Amino acid sequence: KQEVTQIPAALSVPEGENLVLNCSFTDSAIYNLQWFRQDPGKGLTSLLLIQSSQREQTSGRLNASLDKSSGRSTLYIAASQPGDSATYLCAVRRGTGANNLFFGTGTRLTVIP
Amino acid sequence: EPEVTQTPSHQVTQMGQEVILRCVPISNHLYFYWYRQILGQKVEFLVSFYNNEISEKSEIFDDQFSVERPDGSNFTLKIRSTKLEDSAMYFCASQAGQNYGYTFGSGTRLTVV
């Protein structure tokens, strides 16, 4: 069964810092990986989707990388802002068959003004 | 930007009662899902729905759960006889196709008392 782990569980940084969030998964046979943002008590907002054949995706100040063979992905946030404060979740989709996602436990990010 | 809409945002029900959670997926999407998140835990897959039938379900999705797409726009999750442990945030999601990412709704917080 696919297990997804995110480290650290919580992170607090001063505004303006660059930071990296980590995601690892046990089964490298994935179809794609998606990073989400979750604000307290709210839904999941999609940030980036990386297909298994891709190495990275960028959107604004966000850059996500994927190393499928080692079972790792990172989310890089440049020039962090207080509005980036949220929980960041990574989720992987299996390589074959079903379409469902396996989620990590998330990293709770606090950006201090 | 198109959204997945979920109603109600919060529902309180007594143990043993039936509840129906409602979702309106994005109109041209083909795949539909329900996930849940118990407070402090990972987001977990419940069921996927494609071509008017369940395509996969998890071990959580037992006989107490059912899904329907009654009119081509709504997608509902019914819990026949709620238990205390069904208390969670329930998320609906839709997907345009297999190569696309998920779009999640803002969730329904179900509290069983």
C-alpha cells in the first residue's frame, strides 16, 4: 500500500525567506503527484500537478520537483509571504488501475510578518 | 474559474440518522470522488464514480454509504445510519480526465452527536 510522508510536520519562517517542503512516497510506480494548499477548516486548493514523466512544475513563486525513482517530491516557495500560511498537502496517484489519491499528513506553514 | 460546490458547509446530526451530502462538480468533468478527513488525520479516499457507476471504493465505504448522480449535475453521498466515528470533513472532487488534476470542493463538516 502506498504511504506518503511529509516532513517537517510544521514550519515557521520569517517573511521573505525561501523554503522547501518535502514529500516522500513508498511506491515509486506513480501516475502523477499533486500539491495542495489547505486553509484551516477549508477545502483543498490545487497548487501544482506533476506527471510521472516530468521533473518539475512552476507556478509563480512555487516550484515543485519530482524524483520518482527515489520516491520524493519537494515544494519550493520563494520569498514567502504571510498569506502563504496554510497546510500544504502532497498526494500521489497510483501508476495503474484506480484513479484515487494517497495523501500525506501535511506540513503546517506559518510565515511571520 | 470553475468550482466544485458542496452543501451544506456544516451539518450536525444525531447518531443513527441518515444524512445526504451534496456536491455539484464542474460541468464538463467526467470523474467524481468523495474523500473524508477526520480531524487531525490524513485525507482518505472513499469512492470514485465514472460513467454513472462506482469505479472504486475503499474499505471505509461499506454498506452504510452510497453515492448517486441523480440528474447529471448533482453528486451525492448518503450515509444511512450515522455513527460517532463518521464525524469528519467530507470533500467532493471532480476531474476532467485521467491526465488532469483534481478540483476539490470546500467540504462539508459532518458532526454526529
